[in-house]
Amino acid sequence: MKTSPVNLTEKEYLLPGNRVCPGCALSLAYRHILKALDGQVIVTVPASCLTVLHGMYPVTSVTVPCVNTPFASTGASATGLVAGLKALGKKDLTVLAIAGDGGTHDIGIQALSGAAERQSDFIYVCYDNEGYMNTGNQRSGSTPLGAISGTTPILGKQQNQKDMTEIMEAHGIPYVATANASYPLDLYEKVRKAKAIEGTRFIHVFTPCPPGWRFPFSDTIRIGELAVQTGWDVLYEVENGAFRLTSASEPIARKGNLRPVREYLAEQGRFKNITEEQISELQARVNARWQRCLDRATNL
Amino acid sequence: MLGSKAGTQILDGNHAAAVGAKLSRVQVIAAYPITPQSPVTEKLSEYVEGGNLKAEYVAVESEHSALAVCSSASLVGARTFTASSSHGLAYMHEMLHWVAGTRLPVILACVNRAIGAPWNVLNDQQDSISQRDTGWIQIYARTNQEILDSVIQAYKIAETVYVPVMVCYDGYILSHTEMPVDVPSPRDVDSFLPPYKPHTILDPANPRNYNLVTLANPRVNAEGVLCHGYMEIRYLLQEALQNAGETIASVGREFGGLFGRSYASMLWEYSLDDAEIVIVAMGSLAMEAIVAADTLRDEGHRVGVLGLRVFRPFPKSDVVTALKKARLVVVFDKNISYGSEGATCSEIKSALYGSGANAVIRNFVVGLGGRDIKARELAGAVNKSLPALKEGVLNDEYPEWICHI
Ligand SMILES: Cc1ncc(C[n+]2csc(CCOP(=O)(O)OP(=O)(O)O)c2C)c(N)n1
Ligand code: SF4
């Protein structure tokens, strides 16, 4: 049965009134991730905006067991939870590691790569707000070309993003997917699917960040949608090597109506100093990836 | 069935540590190889793969991850073990703080090795001393027997006071040197060491959120109850270490009752009764010091040895008692707090302050990067300190290095 707002579980594991900024896509994504795991989960979280979302001792906004772990250690912490549960013969619990792009693409890549190579049995979610937001929006390995951040304050970032999902796919893990907070039901279904699979599962979630990307708080959903409509973010999953476009990316592929990346960039203050050359480079990058996805898709 | 026979075996120090972990029925092991600790990782892998130890062995990609694995595994209720040395231990630094702050009874065998630059794989104690302030209990072994015994005791200590324990032993001098070791039977160890009972556990049936951002000041929870701030939580760690001495001693006494080797004191004392001159050393050097003391006694000096078994918590009052009659205390350090002096010497001085002791204290930095240090040199350093005793100059600003400069 397809998940719809009608049959989506009502139970909340993320309480309202948490400490994220208004319009934070992370909060929306996390809510649906936890719903998909039915509360039968142990979560490990490194330093990030998610730490802030979780609250300040002795008050927390989540009703699932959780451990905060040092910034670089998420993949290893998840491995430890899995190993401990296994040693004690405790089955039926999902271990969820969830980290930002800084904690995934940069400082945490070693621990994550090691865990994936060991086929450690957990779901890893990278929520990608394309910068170190917790520390005030500095550049990360996922900050796009041309974007202004605290450490690329005038010229904007001079390098392209690294594609962490492809890096994770190269680990030969059984499930890799991309998702987007503006498409929470697609995200929900991917987490449900990942839950049933054994081994390291990686889900990249696109989470627009109003203050960091400089767009109005009320536009989060639209920005996320625009990212998909322009092919900046492509929704897909790779299950045991089989690639499928999912959710909104699938009809776009069928109709061939990708919008220009320029429309997406123009909505965000972080790209205010971007050059025409950079826009062309970004468009070419988006086109190339889109073509790769079309070539690989088994469901078109 | 643990697969090892009880009784005397010829073991090197690394093997003794691995046997200690196995007898303690560790459930999760995560470690990363580094000279001279690597054989510990290989031995434990062999036990697990061979079906002689029912545990999860996680071959992590770094030491930081090794301790992160142990930390999280401990939080779901598993007994955990890791081992490292030198750069590996330094690489764990952040996690060492985290594990102690979370009050997890993780046990780490530290095979003491020099730290770069420049590269050096041989022994000194700079690695574990550099982790002094991370909130771990530190026990130093003098022999391979003590390594095995200390690992087993470490679990009981850690799981009583909820403070992680580092069992330190000298690289090569112990790690790669074979000695007869009395290996207790699994059944006896089981009667000494009950299964791990975690103080807290991650479980959806009773969800908790560990190590949230914690403010400096106490803060009320949803029920209006005032809960600790960061500082109170950190005070409790200090309090646990301050009080850990009693547990360390009682566990050591109980161990002695069962196995015939008592560890009821945090110190090793040799010929202190009539000693005017006391040599202080830690680890295998404390054994070498006994030979030096005997030589010096033959030369007519009344010399004893104070071996530091436990460095954290530092047994201040025991040290004061042990050094009460000393007129000259010669402290040997296989470490240096650059710009100051050897770490154990600072501790001795700090312990004696205000105790009424009036001993001359001399500090020698020795054996760095595996520089050979023999009883002869220890005795020579004591002889060299005798004029200071005559002159009554209590303190020296900086230590003397036994090296070629
Ligand atoms: C070892 C270490 N270095 C630096 C920090 C400071 N720090 C905390 S969160 C953070 C950035 C997090 O960025 P990301 O993972 O992208 O998550 P976000 O805050 O964007 O949600 C940094 C640099 C830290 N906690 N630990
Ligand atoms: S900075 Fe961005 S990611 Fe962080 S809480 Fe605010 S909106 Fe969310």
C-alpha cells in the first residue's frame, strides 16, 4: 500500500516546539524518519543542528533512545550500538545514525566508510543543508560552487560539491537512496524499505536551510521542490545495484521537463554573487548527472 | 568453555592482556593495530574467530572509531575492551574524554610507547601520561602477571565506580617479553567478576537521550525538578575518582583472597621500613628500581622503593604515609611535562606539600623512546643526588635528564 497522509502513522516521536529555526527542513525530515521506524530504534547523533533540535539537558524533543557522539564518530558509534545489541542477543531494533553533511562528507567520512566497508548493520541518514550550520554556516564538502558562506564570504565557494551518495554506492552497500524533505512520503517509504534490509543503508536527505541559504522561512517546501524540478536534487534509490528514479523525479524524467538551474539559484541569497560562468558550470554538472540517472534508471 | 588452561603459562605482556580480556568475558572488542600493541588485536581476533571467545570483534578503521564503538556498545549494555599505544591513544583523545564523561566502564590496555615526532616505536610513558586529565583511572603493571590480574580487576573496579580504566604496561619490556604467568581458571574469574550491569542503557522501552547539550547551570526538567548543570556532572566524575581508591583497594584485596596475589594497595612498597632514601618509579621501572635499591644497600645506604601502581586517582595520602621517613626521594619519570618536570614527580611533590615531610626531592627523566635504563643508572642517579641531601636543598626547578646532553 502506498503511503499517503491518510494512512501515515499518527504517532509522533519528534515533539513539536523544538529548538530548530522556523522553516527548518531537517525537523520535517526527521519527524518522518522516526515515524517510519516505529520507535523501535536507537539513534546516534554527532554535533550538528540535530543536536540543537534534540534539546538541552534535562529536556529533549525526541521520545526514542538516543546517544550524542563526537562529531567524527557517527559511523563508529552506530557500529558500536549494533555490535553491543548483537553481543547481547537483542534483535528487532534498528540502529539509526543521522548526521549533517559536515559530519558525513567531511569529518565523519572515515568512520562511515569504515562501517560501510564492514557492512555494519545500520541505517545512515545524511541530512544535507550544504554547510556547517550549527557553527554559523561555514563551507563544507557539500557547499555548492558559488555559494556564499562564513568561510567563502565574498567570492563564494570556488569548488563543486562532492557527491556523497555516489561515494557510498561505491562501497557496494545493499541500499542507497536520495530523498528530500519536501517529499516526506517518499522519504518515509525509503526509510521503511531500508529498515527491512540488512547491512549498511545510506539515505541522503536534501534539507533546505532558510537562514543558511538565505531564503524566507515560508519558502522551504518550495525551494526543496524547485531543487527537484531543476534536477539539482534527483530522487532515486539503488537497491542491490538496481537504480530507480522515484517520486517527483520519475514524472520529470518521463516528460523531459527539467527547469533551468538558474531558477533555483535565483531564489537564494547565498548565490547572489555567483557568476554566469559558474551558473553554466553548475547547469552542465546537473545535466550530466541527470543523463547518468536517465541512463541508469530501470523504471522508465 | 574459554579454551585456555588454568595454571602457569609462559606469556608475553600482550598475550597476558588478551587472556585477561578473554577471562573477563568481554562482549565487544574494537581495536586498531599499532606497534607494540598489535599482537593484542591479533590474539583477540584469533580467540573470537576460533570460537574460544563469544564476542563481537570489530576491526575498525581507526582508534577514534575503536573507542566510539566501545562507548556505544557499552551504552547498550555490553562489556567492552580496546587496546592501543602512543599515536593511537593520542588519536583517541576526544573519545577518552567522552567515555569518561558518559561514565562508561570501558577497559583499555595501553601498551606504553613513545610518541612522535620523530617516529619511535619503543617504550616510554608519554602516551598515557598525556591522557592523564581525561578522567580515566590509570593502573600501571610491573610484570605480565600484573597485566593479566589488572585487566580482570579493572572490570570490577570500572563497573563499580563507573569510571573507565586504562591498564598501562611498558612496550617491549613487558609487551614482547615472555614471563611465567599464573592464569586463573575461567570459573574462578567468573566467581570474582559478575556479569556487567550497566548503570544506564539505551532501550526504546525506556527512552533516554545521552549527552545532550548541557548548560553550565542546573536546569529544571519537564516535571519541574532541578537537574545538574555541566559543572555538577563533571564534579561527580571527580568525586568518583576521588573515592575510587577504596574500590581499587577492596577489589585488589578480594582478588588476593581468591587468587593469592593481593593488590590491596595502590602502591608497591619495597624495603621502606628503615629507608632514608626512596626511589619512586612506575611500571616495569619499579622492578628495576628494586635491583638498584639492593645494590645501594650493599653499598651501605638505606634505600627502599615506592612503585606507583595507580596513577589516577593519585594515592596522595598513601604516598605521604609511605614517604614519611624518607630524607631523600628520587623520582624517575619515563615522561616529561615539557617546560616543567616529570608527571609523577609533580604528583609526589603535590602530595607531600603540607604533610610535614621535609624530604629532598630529585627528579630524573629517563628511558624516553626506549633509551635503555638499567639498575646501574638508577643507582648512579641516587648517588648523584646524595650531595643535595647533605646540602638540604629540597627542590630543584627542573628535572635532570639521563641522556647524552
Ligand atoms: C571535532 C570537532 N570539530 C569541530 C566541532 C564544531 N562543530 C560542531 S557542529 C559543526 C558543524 C556541523 O555541520 P554539519 O555536520 O553539516 O551539520 P549542521 O550543523 O549543518 O546541521 C562543527 C564544525 C566539533 N563539535 N567537533
Ligand atoms: S540553521 Fe538551518 S538546518 Fe540548522 S536548525 Fe536552522 S534551519 Fe535548520
